[in-house]
Amino acid sequence: MMKKLLFSLALVICVNLTSQAQEIRLNTYAGYVFADKVDSYYSSSSYYEGKIQENLRWGLGIEYKLDANKAFELQYLRQDTQVPLTYLDSDFGGNVKSTEFDLAMNWIMLNGTNYIKVNETVEPFIGGGIGMAIFNVENPDTGYSDGGTKFAWAIRGGSNFWVSEKVAIRIQANLMSAVQSVGGGIYFGTGGGGAGVSTYSTMYQFGFEGGLVFLIPR
């Protein structure tokens, strides 16, 4: 339900932005995301703790520049990584187990950006966004997989460096978070993954990214 609602909202906003945009850009992204500790203590017989490993995150975005300073962007990012976890296996006598899970994350974000143009070459910016993070978790020991969709937010800052009239190099730092306390949380267990209830294990992904910006003729 949340996925459909956010997608519909993003589609309506993008249609309106397209009609108002003074400039349309294609932004590409690739960068390094640092490791992040995750844990969840739902009960004394259901908990886990571990770390989402550092890895590459890549993606692209369509940005609609409304005036000289303000822009909105519909962005997609992808990250594949591993999550070594220690968890209590309540299904088999309450044994504590360790497994390295495979985790795929898809971020769909609607970002707002405020640009501060210094000159024709340097264009610093700061901004943030909201959207959703779509997870897929797989246990390589059993082959079992499951997933979930969570509310997400992001903040970022950096600069574009224009090397020509239509191409720029983009460098930025950002912080992205999936709020698992909204509508339950992702948990890891014997089967590999699932949906828990009221587990407060918000994740934070800090990273540095670079990419190219292409000005799309209208």
C-alpha cells in the first residue's frame, strides 16, 4: 500500500514539475557507502545484531530545475551487500547462530535541492528527500529470501563542476536512512528474512558519491 501511494504521489509531482521546469537534467551516481551497525531486540527469544557491510551504490535521477536555485529530482539507487548477523534462533531450541546474509537495497527518492551558483563552473548545493527503501534479504545457507518496503529519508550536500555547457561532474556526501519502526521492521532469522512488528532498528547509510550531470535539451 505504501509503495503504491508513494509511487503515485511521485508520478503526480513529476508530471507537474515537467510542465513547470526551466531545465531538465539527467544525474548519474556511483559511490562508496560505509558500514552500518543494525540490531533489533523484539523480545528475549527474537533478536539479531550485526553490520551492513560497506559497498558500492549506483543509480540515476531525473532533475527538474524550476529556477536558478531550486530543483526537484526523482532518483533511483541500488546497493548489493552482505550482512553478517548473530541472532537467536527461537525455532530450534533458542540457539544463537551466525549467518552472512545477502542484502539488496533499492532506493526510490523524491529530492529537493537548493543550488548556490558561484560562477559558470562551480555550482554547490544542499538538499534532502523522502521516499522508500525496498529490501530483499536472502539466506545463502538455505536459499530462503524475503523482503519489505520502508519509509526512507535523505540529506546531501556537494557541488557540480561544469566542464562544458551540457556536462558537469557531480561530487557529494549524503546520509540515507530507512525507518524500520514505521509499519514493522525487517528481521533476519532461520528462514532468512521476514516482517516483524514494532522492531526499532533504523539504519543509517553514509556515503560519498560522484557522477556526471547531463543537461537535456528541451
